[in-house]
Amino acid sequence: MKSKDKIILGIDPGTNVMGYGLIAIEKGEMRLMQFGVIHLQKYDNHYVKLQKIFQRISHIIEEYAPDEVALEAPFMGKNVQSMLKLGRAQGVAMASALAHDIPVTEYAPLKVKKSVTGKGSASKEQVAEMLRRLLKIKEMPKLLDATDALGVAVCHHFQGGNEAKKTSSWEAFLNQNPTRMKK
């Protein structure tokens, strides 16, 4: 393997299917390392799903040793309960990265789409097709959650990690998000 500048883990949070994608940045060039999904729909208990998310993200981190983690921020939908569950899933993935002392950055879905395709209104299929070309993906996944996660990693690379807040510890996270700890 060539010397690498850094490895970025992108995560598309979900409570039934969570996408992940890893890219290596070598001499300024992106290279696909791995991507896939974590299937969670077989678990009925939401807390068990959260436990599995933490365990699987921790395993991916331990296996690939990413230098940075980029997550897609939840968007406000019509169902508040779904939004809360999605936020918990994202928080647990974030906690896994922070527990491994890896800086975390969040990106809005619109930012990811615009960064990858040039259009904030791009479809998941358009994002996947652009990623196929950029990363020379030979076989596309059945579930687009995997390419969504790759899109977050690519967006992070294109943004230089400077667009959103970076968090490298719980203390830094709480300092950057003081309203999260209101009693």
C-alpha cells in the first residue's frame, strides 16, 4: 500500500440501515477502501440497535484506523419520533468515534449532495453515479445508504474538514454545543 495522508470514515446514520464508507487520501488523491451497510432492522429493541451501532462502528474504527469521521447530520422530517431515533443513532456513532479520540465533523445532506455532484437537489442515484466515477467503483451496492456514507466522506475531503465544526473530545463537543447540556 502506498503511504497515505489520511483515512476518512463517512457515516450515513440510520436506525434500520446505517451506511459507512472509507476513503484513503494518498498524495491528494482519493482511493476507495471499503463501503457497506450495517443492518439493524432485525433488532426490535431500539436500545439494542444503539448498542449494535456503537459496537460495529467501533469495530470498523479498530479495523481501518480512520484519522477523521464525517457524519451526515439528521434533517428535520415530519415524524418527530423518527427524528429522535435517528439523532440517537447519529449520537452513538459520534460517541464511538469520540471514544477512539477521532475528530468528528457533521455535514447537512444538502451540503453533501452539492459537494459531490454540484447540485444540492441531486438524487441519491445521482450522488451514487458521481461517486462511481470519482472512486472507480466497479460494483455498486444494492442499498444507497453505503454510497450516501461515501458521499459524506468525499464531501469532508472536498471541504478540507473546515466547513463544519470539528470535535476531538467530549469536552470540545460540549463547549461547541452548550445547549445540549441544558437541564
